[in-house]
Amino acid sequence: MLDRFGIAESPLRVAHFIAQLMHESGALTKEYENLNYSARRLVQVWPWRFKPHGPLDPEEYAHNARKLANEVYGGRMGNTSAQDGYIYRGRGLLQLTGKGNYAAATARVRRCVPSGPDFAKEPDAVLAPGWCLAVAAGEWASRGCNQLADAGDLEQITRRINGGTSGFPERQEWLRQARLVWS
């Protein structure tokens, strides 16, 4: 899969890919995005959605992953139904999020393996050993991360994978460690 998506073309690409994958998956320990936040943490993670800056009361969403996901992911990223935010919450090696991204992952994987599953219909298939790496590699390549890895631009790779720079110091450390293996 790394060959098919151009990641294996250089050790630097592989190291950057592994660094992002290790951070997003909690060193391969997280299958699903952790949405079990305290009220205090909700305000830190989504300051413009929750009081005092945003309109939502964090106490109503604290430790309620389904309600939180449907609120923060509902109506965007291809999510259109009431429960889509939770159904298409982050999962997999790079925490694929949003029904639109699950559909796009289906198309990317099926270009390489026509018999691949429809991830929008079977979201948990993203976690399957036979598909998880293909989904992550396809997502990586589709976001232009190979070229950013060639340039050594960890910050932009992080923005493309995460949407921001969350966990940047940990990603730097993962990259340092990965480069020891893929030098």
C-alpha cells in the first residue's frame, strides 16, 4: 500500500507517515476518536462552540460522545443525517472523520483494490486489518502529504492530517524516532 500511494518512494516520506499515524492512533492503541471530554476540556478543545465564548453549555455535552460528535461534526464533512457525526467520527490509523471522507476513502481504495468495501456503508471496515493501511495511505496521498514530507514540512503535514497543529510536539518526537528507523 505504501508503494501504491507513493509513500515508499523515500525513507523521509515513510518516517513522516509513520509519525502522523503513531500520533493519531495513540501509538496504535486507539481505534476511535476519544470524545469522552469533561466540561472543562470541551471549552479548551472547542472554545468557540462552548461557553463562555460559544453558545453551547459544556455540561450538556460532557462525557456524552454521541451527543458531542453529532453536534461538532453534524452538518459538515458530508454528514447530513442526525446521527452521522457519531457514526462517522474519527476512526482508524489517521482518524478518518466525516461521511464524505469515508466515501472518498472508498473511491481511493477501490482504485487499487476494486473489491474494497464501501466505507460509507460499513464505517468499521476502516479498522479491518486488510483495509486500515490502505485507507490511511490513500488519505495521506490525497492531502498532498508526500510532497510536504519531501520538503520536511511537518507543520503543514500536521495541518492536512489533523486540521490544526494539535499534538505537534508529540508528532515531532514521533518523527525523530521514525527517522532513526527510516534514515
